[in-house]
Amino acid sequence: MAIRKKSTKSPPVLSHEFVLQNHADIVSCVAMVFLLGLMFEITAKASIIFVTLQYNVTLPATEEQATESVSLYYYGIKDLATVFFYMLVAIIIHAVIQEYMLDKINRRMHFSKTKHSKFNESGQLSAFYLFACVWGTFILISENYISDPTILWRAYPHNLMTFQMKFFYISQLAYWLHAFPELYFQKTKKEDIPRQLVYIGLYLFHIAGAYLLNLNHLGLVLLVLHYFVEFLFHISRLFYFSNEKYQKGFSLWAVLFVLGRLLTLILSVLTVGFGLARAENQKLDFSTGNFNVLAVRIAVLASICVTQAFMMWKFINFQLRRWREHSAFQAPAVKKKPTVTKGRSSKKGTGYIHRSGISESCENGVNGTLTSNVADSPRNKKEKSS
């Protein structure tokens, strides 16, 4: 009898697109459970905590607004459930953008593995930054923040928010929390994980701080300013991947990056250091959400200044590395003269390694391409003795 040999073939490996689609389907099913729970009376009370905003207060009409009452919101522990639900929504939107936009472009452009991951990162972030910047600008205009900058510190604490303001902060927290599971879904390289954890943590720390300390007016202005500069960087990086000769966007981004850091410090010092410092009510009161005390003001200014200094330090290193690579790329290769010895002649090969493009910065930088051209001397054939 013939003995069958056991198959040594390894099981089929699932493609990256299939894995992402599988996770997106699971997350979609979980989100649908909360939505379907609204249809039944038994589960509606639990599902509504996840789907809709909580802690609303209806203020009666005043003489200035005699037509209708106003509904405002404050924050509470139930907001964690709302953030969780919209984190699932962010994962679904992330998968849709990846499958129907970025993956199709990647197949046409035939990027390398390094450029593929960087292109996906910039594509996702540029879409988010554009949406958040437009949304935040609309809130600034509708609430007259631009025409009257004193709103940033006047009538503090800003414990009551409009629907748009609170939903904006809930969406921001949900998006940056969804970035943690995306590190697993996108199969991020181990060497890239620490860099991404740093900037994700910084976003969550500052957004949650502005939300919990009732500094949502200042936080909104600073977020819109920062998102605009970051959007310009990532859209420039997308153009750079399509054509490596395009680098004008990085020059404009460099100027706006420095101006953005200076404007962030000016607005922070003006609001926290002068506006809130001169307010009448400077007592810590958790019931009213008043955190206008000296220790909190120092902590807020210190965190903002340290973060801006950290970003400027990374920016300077990024520009210096870019300048070195540009100088190395333009430097001609120096070739050595061949040396002649008895019985044989050897020509030492000379080579050069240059980098073109923009090198990777710590904060969402671009990987430069590394090419080498090393000319090795040919070996002389040995003569056979007769």
C-alpha cells in the first residue's frame, strides 16, 4: 500500500487588504448593534448613551434671544460611552478611505513598501485635518471668535458648550483614540510605533485637557491653527510621492510651521497669562468647573510651551538633515587614480551614496530614497604557465 506523505505546504497567508476588511466588518457589526438598540424600548435607554450627546441643559429665552430657548451641553462620565461609539465610526471611515481611495492609488503608482505606508498615513491624516479644519473654522465664525478674541477668556469657566462645540471635541477624542487599534490593523512597523505613539498621546493629552479644564474656546482656536499647518505638510507629502521634484510645498510649510508655533504661544500667554490671571473669580470650584488658579495656569502654560519647544526642536533637526542631504546630493563624486604595482595593476573602485528628497522627521516625516553606485575594479586573469 502506498503511504501518503504529509503535505509540508504552509497555510495560505491572508492579504493585508483582507485583514483590514475583516476588522472593518467586525467593527461595523458592533456599531450596528448600538444603532439597532435604539429601535427597541428595552435597549433604547442604554444605546442612546452611546449614540447621542449627553448632559444637555435648556436655557430659557432672554431679551436678546426672545424667539427660542437655547440648548447647551456640559461634560460628564457618560461622554466616555459616546467617545467609544464614534471611535468605532472613525475606524469604519478609515477603512472606507483606505479601500476605495488610497489602495486604488497605490496600485496605480506601484509604491515601495516604505512609500506605501507613508502614503497611507499622509492620505488618512490629510483627509482628517481638512475636515476638522473646515469644521472648526465654521464654529469659530458662527460663534464670533474671530471678530471678538476676548471670548477666549471672557466669562470663564466655559462649562456650557453648544452642540457643535461638544460634538467637535467628542469627534477629536474619538479619532485619536481610534489611532491605537489602527496601529495593529495597518500592521505598522515596530520602529514606527514609538513615533506614532508620541504624537497620538500629545493630541489626546492636550485635547482632553482643554475639554476637562473648560478651556474649549482656546483649544478650538489652537487646534484649527495646528491642523491647517499639518494639512499643508501632508498634502505636500502626497504631491512629493507622486513627483519627487515637487518640494515647494515643504518650503511654504516650513514658514507657516514657525509662524504657527509663535502664534500658538502668543494666544496661550494672552489667554492664560493675562486674560484669566486678571479675572475676578480665581477660586478652585469643581461644581462650577472653575480651574482658574495659579497652579493650573502655570501647568497649562508649561505644557503648551514644552510641546511647542519639542516640535521646534524636531523641526530644526528635520531642516538640518534635509540641508545635509541636499548638499551631499549636489557634491560630485571624487574618484581616485589607479595605482600600478609589479606584476599586476589594481584600480580601487570609488563610489558614492547620496540621498534625494526629504528625510524622515520625527513628526510624520518623509523617508528619502537611498541609492548607491559603487564601481568595483575587474579582476585580472592569471596567466597560465607554459
